[in-house]
Amino acid sequence: MVLVSLFMAALVLLVGCAPRATSGAVAASADESQVVVDLPALVLDVQPDGSISVGGQPLTELGGGLGASLAAASVPADMVDLITAYNIQHIQIDNTAEGLLILVNGQAIPSLAWDGEKLVATAEVLDTFGAGVALLDRVLPLLTNLGVGVIIRFPLAAGEEPLPLVSLDDEAATRSMAAQQEFLAAVGTPPTFQLTVEYAADGTWTVADLASAEWSQLVPGVMEMLTLTPGTVQSMSAAGISEIGLATNSDGIFISINGKTLPYITWADGRVNHLLTLAEQTGLLSQVIGDSPDMAALLDTVEGLLPAVQASDVSLRVTFP
């Protein structure tokens, strides 16, 4: 009976699957010596009352067949109503060899990117904080050979047409890359900004061989925000953190700890443009900035600045004693 239950559950899961945005890419890039898992995406259908079904079967019943309780697997009904009102039809999370790809209504938005080196660095940083797990530095890189995903579908709002799970429209990406190339052609080389802040044990700091007191004389009221309490500096040192880095370039936003670069937020290929468009279409943007008649002009200004922001090489480095 246990084997039959597992077999039936597996069939239900297979029925409740759909192609991932990057189906087959992990298997195609691996060789025979590697352990590879490349599966379709599991589709979770959220009902108006917040319950979840897979392949037409309630998730709670499926959990019972596996001997596990999934009674708490649901979404608050008021949240479902809000998501439906915003016309968010589906969210896809796709684990790829390059990172975690997130799509909303079929459009890729800023996501998490990695490679084997950055995953090893993550394990090493966790070990520095005392949160390491045995063999984690060898297990995490296996994520690059794991092609799995989940698609969460929400009820369709009245009068709305269903959107594809993966949009084939690359207009935003094409427009974004063209704008960056145009900007770089105009300025010649990417703008570069580098800043290092060196903290002392008492929370004061030095930038470009000028102490915080000297900077306060040069630009009063501007640089004081950088001052930390001695307790904060001591906490960083006690945690084994000697350096934190924040950098941006055309690929994304990078964070490093003690010289080890972690998985980063990727904003290339028009993903920020997709996010802005999604925020406007769903009404989320008006919730943040209000129903301003100048919203279109504001969006144009932001999109006009994006090529300069994304093409620039920005680096902020903070050191602790």
C-alpha cells in the first residue's frame, strides 16, 4: 500500500507539471560524469479560498497519501484576492545552472545568479559566522546541476486574458541593451566610482586618508551618517567580518564578505525594465508613489537613467579592525 501510494502521488505530480522556462538546459550542458537532475516545473494552482491543488487534486489529500501533513499549505484568501486584483497570474521560480530565475507573468525580473565558486564562497562565509554545515562547500555547487522549478498559478481576474508562462517578447531586453550600448558609445568607457571606508574600533572612520572629523569640516552634515557606534564595530569584528564589499556593474549587484563574492542579484537583459512595467501594470507603483499625473514622465526619467546606472562600475568597500 505504501508503494502504491507513492506511485499514485508521483503520477499526480507528473500530471501537475509544465515545462520550465529553461527546461533541458541543465542536462544539455552537463557531461556523463556529473550527477544531473532536470525535471519539469511543478504547477501549484491556488484557489480563490487559498487552498492549493496539484494536477486537480488538493495538496492536503496528496500529503495524506505520502504520510505527511500538508494541512497548513495554503495562502490567505485576502492575499489571493489582492494578487488577483493586481493581475498577477503566475510566478515561476526556476533553478538553473546560472542561478535562481524568477518570472512574474512570464517576464524575468531581477533574480539570484551564481556559479560554483560563489556557492563555495557562501559555504565558507557561513562557516565564518559559525553557521556552517559539514560538506556544505561540496553540496552547494551541486545546485548548478539541478534543474527544477515551481510555477504558482493564481485565479484569473474577470475580463483578463491568460498570459503565457514564459513570454517570448524580448522588446524590453533589446531596448535595455541598445540603451546601454548607446550610453557607452557616448561616454567612451563605463563610469567608475570607488570608495573605501576604514573604521576604527571607536566607530570613527577614514576615507582617502581624511578622518571623519575632517570630512565633517569639508562637507558639514553630509558624512556624519557613516559614523557607527563602538558596539556595532565590535560586533562585526567578533563575527569575524573584516571587510564588506558592495559593487554594481552591467551584470548586477554584488556583495562580498572578507573578499569572498556571494551569489548576486542580476539585473541584465531588461529585467529591471520588466519589473518597472509589472509594477505599473499591476498598480503597485501607484501604491508607492501615489496616483500622480506625472507617473509616465517619472517612469521615462527612471528608464532614461537606467543605462547609466547599470553600465557604471561602482564599488564600495568597508573595512573593520
